[in-house]
Amino acid sequence: MRHGRTSWNAEARFQGHTDVPLDAIGRAQAAALAAALRDEPLDAAVASDLSRARETAEAVLKGRDIPLVLDARWREMAFGAWEGLTWSEIAARFPESAGRPNEGGRFVTPTGGESFEALCRRVRSAVIDLAAHGRPGSRVLVGTHAGPLHALLRVVLGQDEAAALNVRFEPASITRLRLRGAGATILALNERVADEEGTLAGRSASAPPQNGERG
């Protein structure tokens, strides 16, 4: 699942490794996620060590006897000099980025940041560890960010199939995958459980985002 909203999400600013906490709406979205997943069995849980992902996962795990393992491999892509900026500010300060798709660092490596290929390598490592340490059929909650979710799709589906999905991950959205060998089956993609105010809503998939991804 992707973390709930932060103030930088609301302002369409790239977050990356900057540790921006959930805002009030993000905390409400995390509570809505917890309500939506309350009756679903979980065997383990892992999250990015950045507070916005950790807080979201902690909300879902409240009342469950499941420890949360923090793993920096599930952190957002490092956006380097882009962090704290909007896309228009990035294009103005870094002309080499102008004219690129407004999709963050999947198409250009930020100055002082991380390439999408490097992000895919660390996510692949994290997925391999989950598969190696979990028993067959176990259900693992992963609290992470938009970038690692894109990398996860690339890792388990391949570049062409992942690109064809053309998804932009909403804050506090759920994506469900069933791992099978080196690949995966998508059970749900970008499933929203809360509206823009954080109120529990009927579930919908792949709705256009209001404030972009930006970590």
C-alpha cells in the first residue's frame, strides 16, 4: 500500500528521502485503510523507514499482534536536488529536465539522486527476501511509496507489461499482488479506500490522482 497524504503531496512537491510526516488528511486516510483491512488476515508486515509510510502501516497494524519491520529498501526513490520542489520549479532550475514527462525520476535521474534502475535493484532485493523468509501462501503487508510500487511492477511483471498499466498511485491506495516464482499476478491495482478528505469510501481502482505521486 502507498502511504497517506502529506503536506508536500498536497503541494505536488517531490519528497524522496525527505522525511515528511502525514498531514491531518493523511492520518485520516491511514485510519480508513485500517478500517478497510480490519478483517483481512496478515502474517507479517514491513514498511519503509520514512515516517509517512511507517505511520500508515502502524495505523493498519493497530490491535494486531504483528511486529512492523522497517526496511530502507522500501524507501521512496532518492530525488536529490529535486526534493522539496514542484515539477515547474524543477524544469526551471534544471533545464535538462524540461520537456520530460511529468513522472518524476523514471525518465531522468535527478541531480544528486537515484536512478530508476537503482531503485528497481533494491526493490528486487527486498522482494527476494520476502519470498525467501515467508512461508507459501503467507500474506505480507508492505507500506511504501509510489516509486517503489512502480519498481515492484517492473520487477515482477517486466518493463513492457508494467508500462502498459499506465498507473499513477494514489495516496493511501492498495495494490495486491500474488507472487509466483519470478513473476506475479495482480489482484488489485491502486485501489482507493478513502476520498480526498480521508473519509472511508467505496473502493475504486486507478482513479486519476488529484496531486500526483511525488513520493
